[in-house]
Amino acid sequence: MCKSKAEEIFELHFGKSINDFSINDSFKELILQSVEQYLPFNMEDVQKLVHANIAKGLISINLVECLDNEISYELAESLMFMQDSFNKPELLCKLFDVIAKDDWLKLFRQFWVSCDSCSLYHNQFIEILNQYSLDYIRENTHDDDDKLFYDSLSEEFTVYRGTFIDDRFKGGISWTVDKDVAEKFKKGYQSFKDGGLMMMRYRCNTSNDKFDLLKDIAKSGVELLEMKIKKSDIFVNTSRGESEIFVLKNQ
């Protein structure tokens, strides 16, 4: 059976046929209408979109590095909103030097959940966040759900992290008390190492330098880390539903 134009576009962007997904015909038709309306078919146009997103991140980072004066929270927030998830972590780190320190914590709380590949910048995040006391971070970033989650934790407990083995990546600050969540991340990194869909996702959203760095890191393999941690040494974020625990000590 010949594929429709919309089906070809879907496969171009998602790497799979829409028929690989178990959905009824009415939903399939709605999805294909959206695909044909909003996603480009010409590969040159796709590449232009990819390059534009990457370039926008690099331009924003260069802009922030050249600033002479502190900028407002609203301006920093606008820059963050305009980035895709792969450019946000580096820009978030760069913004620390050009906005008020309390404003940076607000940015961190607001945008961390929409950041990808944060572990490439774990040393920067550790250096920045260690300039605040943990009590101060908890007081200024925990919302009501975070407070309930934090209060429910034992004084000492086990956290998990799915990661590449390479030290350039595995020292990330994000852990979880949910082992299944950590396993999900481990499988995602394995998909990258094996050249699966996760590699395609990174290839379409990162510069050549970052992508080559990740490929080199991936050669180390993946693992599920586990450690005991004290409640007094962490802060949390429940926004992603991942029982997320932040650990700022170098592991």
C-alpha cells in the first residue's frame, strides 16, 4: 500500500511509521492532518529548522557572555522561554553571572523541568548551587508538593540514577528515590549508545561538538547508580513526577 504524503512526513520526523502505533483510525487521521499542516516535508527545510534551533541557543549564550550589566528576571525568562530543551541548561548556567542571585534560583526552579542533557553541565550546576545554603534553596524553590515530598523522606534513604558511566556525565545532580524512573533513564542512554531513537533525538537538537562529545561519553556504557543519602544534604523537585532528588556533593 502506498503511503500518503502525511504518512511520509510522519516517518521522516519520528523515525517510525504511524502504523507502528496502536491508535484508532479517527485519532490517526487527526494526527496526520496536524503532521501535514505543521511539519515540513522537504529535508532541506527540516535541516534548516534544526540548525535554526541550535543557532538560536548559541547566539543567546554568546549574547549573555557579552553583557556588561545585570539584566532583569523578565529578560532572562524571555531568553529561556525561546530555547529548546537542549540549549536551556548551558544558557541557565550562563545567566547566573548576569542576574540577581535570588532571580537565578527562580529561573532554576521554573526551567529545570524543561531542560535536557543537564549532566553535561553538572560541574557548573554544582558550583552555582553550592553558593547557596541548602536551607535557603529549599526555602526558595520548594512548592507545597515539594514540601510534602521532602517531609515524607526518612532521615537517610537510597537514591538511584541511570547514567552513562563516563565521569563527564555520571556526576549529575539529579537522582530519584524511584528505581523504575532511574531504569527509564538508563534505557534511554542505552538507546543513544545503540544508535536508537534517543540518538536521533540528540542529533536533531545539539550542535556537532556536543553531539560528538556525547558519542564519546556513550562509549563508556550505561549503569544504574545507587547510594545512601541524608535528607539534610538534598533538595527536591516534584514537577516532573519523577520523585527527583538533587545531590550537590561530588560523587
